[in-house]
Amino acid sequence: MKKIKLGLPSKGRLKDKSIEFFKENGFEIMDPNSRNYFFKFKNNTIIEGIYLHAREIIERLNDGTIDMGISGLDLLNENSDDYKKRISLNKKLDFGFATLVVAVPNDWLDVQNMADLEEISFEFREKNNRRLRVATKYPNLTEKFFLSRGVSEYQLVSSLGATESYPFTGSSELITDITSSGTTLKENNLRVISDGQILESSACLFTTNKIKNINLKDLK
């Protein structure tokens, strides 16, 4: 069998859980605490591993420079449908659960759902002569969701980090963001509107479509 290039998340809980998943399936990484970006599995000459940012794993699967990787379902769905022609979901994993949501400041008492948001978006534009700004790292998923709910009077603002801070620094009026427990949103005086769940996500094992039916047992 030809070499399989595997990408795993490079940091945090997603990295730890990914390493644990492979260990439970009989693949133990040599020197897992090394700071080297490249890794190998013990007693395995088929898989060549590299640690990458979760977003980059999707990009590398798409361009074919890796064959298999663990990343978030949200990151695949954020991209165009062309990505799904080249990337296959091999297995949904039991970690990395999170939801992409629409969140507004707590003092927006008149906005409880997307219909309220649609209504106030027109009032906001008339009053301020500009559209509501929505800060996000997920512009494509956000746009699809807003338009599906009839909200059109808005402007996307690209978030470069700490999206929760944007409404309170004058950079946006509301946000969409990925959250697992909602704690960070609450601590930053934001709340999820009642029907503002855009996408439920989890960590997944993805492959290129060329090996979409491969089983981990085949790689031992």
C-alpha cells in the first residue's frame, strides 16, 4: 500500500482527543510530546503524519497534499460545494462538539429570534444609514443562514479573533461564532437568539475521495 499522509490538529483539546482516538484504534504516536510538526506511529510504516491548524487540514485535503485528517464539520461546510466533491466524511467522532450560532448583546431585548432581527435590521438602516454589521469567521455559512431566514439588511465583518469583543468595540452590532458550552458568550454579555443555531458540528475523520472507503484497520 502507498504511503498515507495524515493531518491532525496542532493544538489544544482537539489535538489531544485526536491522538487519543488513534491510540484507541491501535495507532500510538512516537514521542507525542515532541514539538516537531511531523510524526510517525509506532510499528507503522504506512502513515506519515503532520500537525496542522484545523482549517489548514481542510485546505490540504482539498488540494490533495494530505490523504486523511481530523477537523471540524463546520470548517468543511464553510467552504464551497466543490470541496465536498474532493473530501469525504469517513467517520463522525465523539468529541469536538460545538454549534455555530447567532449571538446578540444581552441588552437587545427586542431581538429574541431571527424574525425580530429582520425587523430591526430595516429600522437600523433607516436610522443609521448603514446595515447591521455581523462579525464572523464563517461568512459563507452565515450568509446562507441569514438569507434562508429572510434577513438581508446586514453587512459581514471578517473576524480575525476574539469575535465576542466586536459588538463592544464598535466593530459590529452582532456576531456569529462557534461555541461548545456558551460560557464565553455569556461572560462577554452575549446571548444566542432562540432560533439562531446555524450548524451543529463535531470533529470528523475526513479523507480525500480517492480513498473514501478506507478503513483504519487497512493501515496497520
